[in-house]
Amino acid sequence: CSGYAGAPPSREKINRKDQRACRGGQSWTSRGMSELPDLEFEYSDTDKWAAELSELYSYTEGPEFVLNRKCFEEEFRAHVFDKKWTELDAAQHRAHALRLLDSLEVITREKRLKVARAILYMAQGTFGECSSEVEVQHWMRYNIFLLLDVGTFSALVELLNMEIDNSAACSSAVRKPAISLADSTDLRVLLNIMYLMVETIQQNDPADKPEWKIIRETFRAELGSPLFNNEPISVMLFGMVTKFCSGHAPHFPMKKVLLLLWKSILFTLGGFEQLQGIKVCKREELGLPPLPEDSIRVIRSMRAASPPASASDLIEQQQKRARREHKVLDTAAAFKYSRSQKTTLKEKDIESFLESSRSKFIGYTLGSDTDTVVGLPRPIHESIKTLKQHKYISIAEIQIAKEEEYQKTPLSVGEEEVEMCSTELLYQGILPSLPQYMIALLKILLAAAPTSKAKTDSINILADVLPEEMPTTVLQSMKLGVDVNRHKEIIVKAISAILLLLLKHFKLNHIYQFEYMAQHLVFANCIPLILKFFNQNIMSYITAKNSISVLDFPHCVVHELPELTAESLEAGDNTQFCWRNLFSCINLLRILNKLTKWKHSRTMMLVVFKSAPILKRALKVKQAMMQLYVLKLLKVQTKYLGRQWRKSNMKTMSAIYQKVRHRLNDDWAYGNDLDARPWDFQAEECALRASIERFNSRRYDKSHSNPDFLPVDNCLQSVLGQRVDLPEDFQMNYDLWLEREVFSKPISWEELLQ
């Protein structure tokens, strides 16, 4: 069978999840994969606001909603006797928020925790006085802007720093045989408030008051600048991640830390639309032609291709004719995406064309010279002119060329002016420990992957989901099982989003910042880790139902909780797919593409780790964006897979031709690439590493700057006016120095004057 690695499953062995993945209750084998509808998934920075709020809490935290309300009402009743929170005016709201903020500064831990819970209840929308989810979200937004305005976030950062440095809590957690929800209570409350503030404020509502818009932009700038603890908030959170992975703080609620880290990066640096805007502005500043289109928007309009067929599908499809209009739509969308291939010419393509033309017509070559056309026929002159008109110059190429200038001629080029944007500040903050941060994120990703087996030496990522008392009934066990799986899925979602956002922002800010992060991800085995993640029943992962909607916030705090049964837990909802899991899969595929693009050594890693059958199985998911990134990864390695593989996978080859953008002289389907010689692979990574180190040293390591390149003061007045502190022994022996160095040496003044 040409489609899947392994025989197709029989009808009897298809599990329920595969059956539910298809509308009408039929299995995908009975209807044929090509007839399944495209997944109605719209890729975006985040899921809907309500979904992002609900994923902050594990289901085991449910009882704490009531506890937060109780703490707030005790504080509230002590000052306001006869009114509800929703009945007070703005001045009274502000006065009570300030009272709570002052109360946070008490020494007693128990009292401080109660006040923090009261503030958390405010951030949760004072849900006890609301009758609908919309009303809860309204009061969340109002209360959170109020809390931010009175300075709550800065106070929370200070408290969080105290908890991070709480050595007693760390040593107690290290000694415990099993960590539970109770060990992370203080941290969870603080992180919950901070996450709700960041997540709510970054939601841009056109109906916001003008003062809220000002508060929002000020908060964005503060969050990305070194105002909190002399570093951006993201750097502090990265520190928590590495401390957790080192084993010194196993009680850290890692899911909440990662979610806050992700949303902080997203808010301060910007999402996919902001990235596109930054790219357009940068190209304009560098005098480069505008982009032909926004790739993400074009991909959204594409339709999914039919997955490679299994043997049973081929038999059934022989009876049916493919719908012509479906093919027309597919072709039109593919053309829309591929129409910009004329702009994807690189300098290397022109060099290659000229070299082959010179060899053919005049028998010599000139290396990288793309200007000399002496001796070549007139049609070749015209061809080169046309190629140069459609050459695509990337921002990265300009940055690399400028960096070479700074390295070769530092004096004539002068000092580089670095724009202190949020991305630059974040890179400077994480630069000293970036390798450790990448290793830590990948460790957690490995522990959260569904393909990972439970090992005694692996890190425990369930500190903020396991209850103090383990379940005693089947129903409790089922509920905890759903909670644990959901917990892991959310962690994968957060890490995949963090890595992708950082790679994209660093690449725009400076190519060597991107290459530094990418190389450390590769060194930390990111490529085989992502392949291991996809080496599972990906269709089951996409359609997983690890959620209990009646327990999601804010639904669970405004509606009566129905009685949960084993049947209701097993049934799940009727959605076509799990948004977070499809989002994670696309993010991981995009990361894999970014790590391997134009890197022969890393492309060979895809081949060595036998990624082709793993990636082909991912084509089962009928979603255009996911399929495109899979096909891109297959395209770059096709020439190394052998003629027999290409011959037996013609449907996949056709999909690559149809969906993926191609370049001039793109011989991806043939095994004759001279640039892919195996002895160059190690040299490629070493050369890249040397360039990265030179860049980081020149721009960020001022202590090792070459004294010969420091500016020299040539003004006589300023030089003579400088105060020079001479050592004591020189002052004591000054007369001897004058005699030896001045008076005893003859000076020919005539020669000196001439």
C-alpha cells in the first residue's frame, strides 16, 4: 500500500475516536479518507478568550473558586456592609482595591494568602454576583484594569520573586516523595492573577475606554522592559523554568508558568499579524521591494489535499469519479500560493545559472561573480537581466552582509545603532542562559508528549494537577485521567507557541539571534523530539476529547454542576477536533521547518531519523496548513529517499508539486544535488557557530572588546586637560626619570621640526 507505513486497520480495530472523527458516525475507512470534510480550523495566535481562560485551571482546582470568593467577601464585609461589589461606584471600587493592595504587605503568610485570594476573586470577575458567562467576562475586564491601575501587578511580581527564592519551600518539596496541588498553593494564586491580567489586557476590545487603551499600551511597554527586577518579566519566568528542570523546585506549577510566559511574549512582542507588519516596515527601511503576499493569509484560503490512499480506499475509489469542482478549487488555491515563486529566486540561483552558462559557452568559471557576462550569447544576457529583476532579497541577507562589514572594517563602519525594541531587550535578557532555557523547555515538552513513557528519572510536570488525596472511585480516576491528559496538552500548546514566537521574532530582529536559538535547539535534540511527538496516531491526538466542558471556567462558577457519570465523561463533546492539539501540531511542524530550512546537515537528520513515514502519517489530517508544512518537510528530503520511494509515493509527490512553492532550478525530486555532500555537514554547523559567536561577542560582550578598535582622542587640549593618576613609586622617583629619559638624551630639534 502506497499511503501508510504499515497495513491499513481493519474495520473491527477502528477505535471510537477514529469513528467520531468523521461526521455521521461512519469510520474513515468505510467512507474513504478523500471524502472526509476538511477540518474547519482557523489558525491564529490563540484560541477564543473563554478557552484560554479555562485552560489556566486544572479540574482539581475547582474547589478553590469557592475559597477565593469566601476570602474576598470576608475582606469586603469588613469595610462595606450593605452593598454588593457590582453596586458600588468607581471611587468605592478603587478604594477597596487599594485597601487589598496595602494588605498584601503583611508579614504573616496566611493573611497574605487570604488577601491574594481576594484579589484573585476580583480578577475572576466577582462571579458570585454574575448570572452569565458574558457578565463574568465583563466584570473581569473592569476589575483587572482597576487592579492594574492601582499598581497590583508590580506588587505581585515582588511576591512572586519572594516565593521563587523561598528556600524553605524548595527544600521541603525536594524531600517529599510525592508533590501535590497543596505544595504550589501560594505560587498558583499569584500566577493565576498575573496570567488573568496579561491575558485580559492583551485582548483588544474596540469598545474600551480611551484611558484603558493608554493603560494597555503602558503595560505592554513595561512588561517588555527591564522594570521588574531589572529584567523583562519573561526572563524571570524562564528562570523559573530552569530552576524547576534542575530539580531544585519541583513544586513550581509549570503549566501556569509556561502559560504566563507564552502570553507575556505574545503581548510584548506581538503575534503573527504584528510580525507581518514588522516585516513590511523593515523591508521598507532597507529599501527592499514589498512582500508579494502574507503567506499565512494565503494558506488559510487553501483546501486540504486528499491523504495518500490505503489499499481499501483505492478499491472503493475505483468505483467513483472525483468531483471536478473540488479539483478546480484545489488547483486555484495552490496557484494563488505558488504564484509568487517568481520572487523566490536567490542569489545562489543566478550564480548557478551563470556558472553553467560559462562552462557551456566559454569553458571557464568566475565563482560568485554575477555581473560579468563577457563572451556569453545575447539571449543569456537577457535571461540574467530577467532573473535579477525577480530576485528575492531577504532581510536576513542584508543583516548578514552588514555584520560582515562590522567584522571586517569596524573603524570605518562605526558603532552599530541597535534599536532597543522589546525583542532586543528580551534577547539581551535571555542571552547568558539561552542554552539552558532551550534544554529546559525541551525537557518539559518531552515529559508532556503522549509518546513518552513514564520513567523514574523524568521530571514530574503534574505538581499543579495531582490532588493531595488520590482518587478512590472509578469516576474520580476517570476525571483525574482526563485532567492529566488535558494538562499535558496545554503544556505542549504553550511550549510550541513560545518556541515559534521567539524564532520568528528573533529572525526579524537579527538573523544571528535566530540562528543562535535555532542551533541550541538542534544541539538539544529538538528535531528527533518533534519527530517522536508525531510518531503516534496523530488523528487520535487531533480528535482527543480530554476536556469536561461543564467544569471549565467560567461555566462552572455560574451554572449548577450536573452530576458527572462515567458515561458523560467518556462521551466528551461533539467537536470535530481539539483546537489546542491541532494548533500545537502546526506550531511544531513550523518549528521543524524553521530549523531545517536551507540547512543540509539538518535535512539529513530528517532522513537519518526516518521522518518520511512519520510525516506521511500526519497527512491523514485534512487541514490545509498542517498538510502544507508536512509537505515542505517531505520536499526537502525527497532527493535523498531514493528512486523507489519516489516511485511508490507518487500521490505525495503530486501533492508537493501542487501545494509547495518552488524555485528556479529546483531539482528537489532528483538525487543530484552537489551542495549536499556529507563531508560538508559538520563544517556547515561549525562555520555558522563561529559567525554567531562573533556576532554575540561584538554586540554584547563589551568586556572583551579589542582595545585597538576603541576610539582615540586626538585633540591636544582635551588630552592635556585629562587628569592622570600616577603611581606613588613614579612620583617618588620623578627626578631620576627626568634625568634618565629627558636630560640625558640628546634631541636634534632641527630634525624634529623638519
